[in-house]
Amino acid sequence: MSRIVVVGGGHAAAQLCASLAEAGAGNRVVMVTAEPHVPYQRPPLSKSYLKDAESAPAWLRAQSYYDTHGVTVKLSTTVTAIDRRARELALSDGSRLPYDQLVLATGTRARQLPELDAAKFSNVHTLRTLTDADRLRAQFESAQRVLVVGGGFIGLEIAATAAQSGKSVTVLEAGGRLLGRSVSEPIAQFLYAHHSLRGVQIQLNSRISQVEYEDDRVVSVQIGDQTLAVDLVLVGIGAVPNDDLAQQAGLPCDDGVIVDAQLRTSDPAIWAIGDCVRFPSHSLGCPIRLESVQNANDQARCVAANLLGQEQKYAALPWFWSDQGEVRLQIAGLGQPTYNYEVRGEPTTGKFSVIGFEGDVIKVVESINMPADHMAARKLITAGKPVDRVQAVDAAVPLKSLEGAVAA
């Protein structure tokens, strides 16, 4: 019986194990994770888990699930090397683990700011894991002055959570707008106004010039001629793929492990899934790397099918969400600068969408508190057919009614 080893303990690893287990192949699977916990829901870490000191981690599946389905889980274990010739892994406990098929689901690590090193300062944080969240949560309640460095998804989610908790919050963003690589200009403008109205001080085109600290705590930062006192700092400036293990094994990498349309690496016995992967995008026709729960889960299902002999190419439509206080942002598809963007609805109502067109074809829809638009958009984008653009941007016309319609 062939052995499938999964390296990683995030959403992708958990879904792969579950897909194989539900196909009756759980007793062939070994999951190796450096974390001391079975996989858990990561999105709540910046929201409900942070502000509710009594909340418990939301396990994706309990340990008993893996036990029942015969999946072996090795916690607190790091893979130190891949021996591709012998098809063995060297583990941190000194043992070796053979594999017939290997799946890398190693995820990402937080990008660091050298001047605000979380390993050096006790009140500086990044957020990728449950361990990070526990460390942050231990200081969150008592902190009154919160500095968030980075105006991306994690930074804005934590800023919203902190503002809801009555804290003084400042967001520093080096770029000219929020979520510069992730959303359209109208969405960025709306989020800027929304967070500002709730007391979040957002400073664009801003960088820290100096850090003042006492013992192991940052007490203030210098931004131009402004001195900002802080109790807690969250650095959210993006993530770096954990592709070091693959690189050391001689697998091609480029800001992620390079895979083909079936998510297989250059080694036919090694696959890669999730945030650590650069894959050929069915939507854009070029290699990309995505960090999203949907992408992780769908890639895991695709590789599970391939491991079970079903020969699939990965072609799932990307979609995302971000909860920022009272705002739920949902995105279907992938935005591009070449698309023509039009606003559907009125942003001042707090419920609207932005549609990105290529000709008369909808390519991406970003929705604020409009779940019906989001669900319809996923079908319209997948269909890839031209639509009547006037109707598409008319908020009085349900997007769902355009499914199957063709532009005149």
C-alpha cells in the first residue's frame, strides 16, 4: 500500500487528509506539522478569537476524526530535508519517514520589518498561526494604543477589531492607498472612509523612521516629524512562501513552489498545494500564487483526486472574503489593471459592488455587504459569457437574473 505524506498543518493539509479519508484512503496518509495543534480555522484569529479571551480555537476537524479514519498526525515535528532519491523525509526528531507520494502544504510565514522584529520586542506581533494569536491576545485587552503597520487584509481586520474594542488605532501604509494590490480604487476609498469614521487613524505614504524602546518593549515610533506612542504593534506587511524545503531538494521555485496544471512539481512523486504554490492560473492564463482558504481547499481536493487516479487539472474560480468590523468584503475572480471597473449601487449605503469587465464579460466582482451579488458573480464569471453592462451595473437588476443572458 503506497504511503502519502503531507507536510503542513493548515487548511490545505487538513482538506487533503479529509478528501483522502472520505475516499477510504485515510490509512495511507501521514500528516507532519510543526505546530503543536491539529489544523484549525485561521480567519477568526484576527477577529473573534482576538477580542474574546474566552473563545477556543475552531478546529477544522478534531483529533478523533484523524484517529477514526486512520490518518497518522505527527505534531510539533519539522521536516528538515527531502531525500528525493530514497523518497524519504528527515524529521526534526532524528527519524526518517519514507513516502511514495509527497504533498507540500507548507504555507507562508509573515514578512518581517527589521526595525520591528517580533522576536526582539515583546509587544510587536505578526499573525499567521494560533501561537501568534495566543501571544497577541495575551496583550490585546490591556493595550490602549495600537499601531498596525500595513494596510492589507490582516492589518485592516485587526484595526477594526481593536477599534470595536475601544482602542486608539493607527494604521500606517507605505503605499498610496489601502489594499493596493488586492482591490479596485472604489473599494479602497470606501474602506478608508469606513475605518476613518470609526476612529481609525490611517496614514498613507507613511514609513517609520525611528523606533524608541525601553527594555524589550517598543514605546513609540517616529513617522516624519510625528512621534506616536504605542502599547502594541501588529506588523502586517504580507507573507513569504515557505518554499525553502523545496528549494533545498532542488525543486524549481519562484516566490513559491512551481507546479503544473495538476499541481505536481518537477518531481512526479511530489505535489504542492495552498499558499506556498505558484501555479498556472486558469483565470488569467499565467502563473500566480494565491493566499486564500478557498484556493487551499480546492487545490487539496484536486490533488486528492489525482492521487486517487482521477486525473484532474486545477481550474477552480478564485474567491475571497474579509470581515472588517461591520463590513464583509467578498471578491469573486481576480482583478487586473486592464479591466474596466464600474460601481454597482451606492457606496454611501454601505452595500454595493464593483464589477471589473473585459469587454462585455465580467471578470471580477468585489462586493461590500452584498452576498447575493457575490454568489451570482461566481456563476457569471465561471460562465464567461458577455452580459448587458448597463443591466449589470444597475443595482435594481439582480445579478442573478443575468445568468445565461448574452449582451445584444
